[in-house]
Amino acid sequence: MPAVPPIRRIAHLDMDAFFASVELLSHPDLKGMPVVVGGRRAAGTAEAGGYARLRSYAGRGVVTTATYEARALGVHSGLGLMKAAALAPEAILLPANFDAYGKCSRLFKAAVARIAPVFEDRGIDEIYIDLTEVPGETRELAQRLKDAVRRATGLTCSVGVTPNKLLSKIASELDKPDGLTVLAMEDVPARIWPLPAGAVNGIGPKASARLASLGIRTIGELAAADPLLLLRQFGKCYGAWLHEAAQGLDDSPVVTHRECKSVSCETTFERDLHPRTDRAALSRILVDLCERVARDLARKGCKGRTLGIKLRFDDFRTLTRDVTLDAATADPAVILGAARTCLRRVTFDRRIRLLGVRAGSLARPGEEDAGPCASAQAVEAPSLFDRSLFG
């Protein structure tokens, strides 16, 4: 008789207000205060204590993250900083420091790997962990993970452990911050069904609004809905998934390796930049973007063969230009040269709102010959946005 497979124990570990928490490591005097992180520099005016207040911000940046004290005032990730200033004018505004966030991310994932090596990287601040074969009682094991993360980073995280990824994602949000929630399938009616339908990862604002128009607002109401209604309203695939998700069913595996297809970095400016009068600033930004792409490629152990730029103008028109090299590269100077080549294929007749750099067609060392990729002449000019680019 075949052995019965063990019940899966899948954890979702989510760092608490990650970017803001990393900033508080460097600014412990701000603990307990509403703090907003946004942009690569704080555009507010420094006041007492050397910190900018959100009320003095002027620009169109967005909130990267906020402490729980700021969230209690209505500030959340993705909110425009000007709107955030209306909600929390006295909040402290700090610039984002992505190098520090990346370092903490690597530290917490390494700490987890020493206890449970099978995990799926879902971004800079969250992972799924397969605990099925890891010895130990579930709650004690989850606490070990939390303790290891705190020792490695000085930060707290919230962990949800259930039989699958879908439920664990929800569970990790139930007791934030510094939460630990363990649920079995029999807990779904009491703990999951009362939650809004949008608490399910994969049910976005549009789907939530459409469900609400059908009188379905909670996960429990979705679970009780006629499956045929869901199929008619949402189509065969998504409708069937909605029905299963509401029951707490999910058999998706923990994916330990995900092939990276591209690496990109982009930035939206605090004000629209003119391709001629602001070309020095644009040059510095482009250099920084190319260097960031090169660092990301090196960290992933990849090289890119198709390199390109992304531009968004002040009328929100967006365009991309790409160039394919003879051989893949992770050299920032070569990426810079390729970006200049792409820029020469653009007609600049408006101010620029956003600039980005992308590397695609990735290859790992040994998969492609490391031949010459671009001439030195492509990166000699002192100003990347000089007049020759604009006729």
C-alpha cells in the first residue's frame, strides 16, 4: 500500500514595513513616529532634528513604504506624496536607500536558509518556505525562523503557516506586525471566510468591485457563490480559480528557482526634465540607472544581450528602444554605450517624465562567448544628453 504523503506545511514570511524598518535601524530616534519613505531623495525642507516633514514636500513622488504609525493615518505604499502630506503633514519623510534594503534582504534569506533551505523568493521582503520535511513542531519552527531573522537583521517579520501558499499569504497578514499564525484547513470558515474577498492574492480591485456588484464581498460569500455564476461572469479559468481559492484550495508548489528573463531599473522624476536644458541631470540619472542594472546583473550572475531604454514624456506617451549586441554583457560602460545608441533613435520634442534602462535575453557565464559588445567610442562623450542626440 503506497505511503500517504505528509500534510504540507507552507510558510509565508513577510518582513514588517520592510523599507521603513530598515531606515529605523539607522534612525532609532524615529521609532514610534509616523515615518514615510519615498523617492531616492527627500524633497522636503529639513527641520528640527535634521529631518524633513511631509508637509514641506513638493513634487509628484510616491510613497515607497511607511511605518505602521503613518499607515494608521491613511498613508500607504503607492500613494502620491502630496496626497500623503495632506493626511499626515507632520510625518517624517526619508529618502529610499535601496542598497541597505538589498543587504537586509540577503541577510534575512540566508538566516532562513540555514533552518529551511527550500524556499521561494518572492521579492525583496517576502518568501514562501516549505517546512513539510523540516523536523519540529510547526509553531516552534515558525518562531525559530522569526528569531533567526531578528538576530540577522534586527528586524521583525510576520509568518503564516498553513497547508498551502494561498492561505499562508493571507495568514501572514492576520497578526501584523511581528505576527505568527498557524492555520489548518478546518480553520478556514472561522478565520478566512469573514475577510474581504480582496484579501486573496489574485483578487484585485477590479475583480473585487465586480464581485461586490454581484453581492459578494467576503471570502465566505465567494465560497458560497454558485460556481456557474462565477464561470459566466469571470470566464472558465478565472471563475474556476475564484471558486477554489475561496475554499482555501491551492496546490501550487514552492518554486526554489525562477529563471530571470530581464533586469530593469527606472525612475520617475520629481519634475519633468527638458532634454536640452536638463541634459546634465539626465546624464547623471542615466549613468546611475546603467550602473544599477549592471549591479543587478552581477548579483544574479547573468549578462544581458538585448539592452534598451524606456522613456515617458510629459504627455504620458511611453516608448522603448532596444539594441541587440553580439555578445551578452554586465559591463556598465557597455550598457551605457548601448543606451546612447538607443537614445539616438528617439525624437525629443517634449519634456521627459520617466527614464529607464533594461537588459534582456539574459545568459549565464559559459552560455555565450564574451566577445566585444560595443566600441569605446560609444561611451566617450562627456554628456550623454548632448545636442548631437537631438539634432
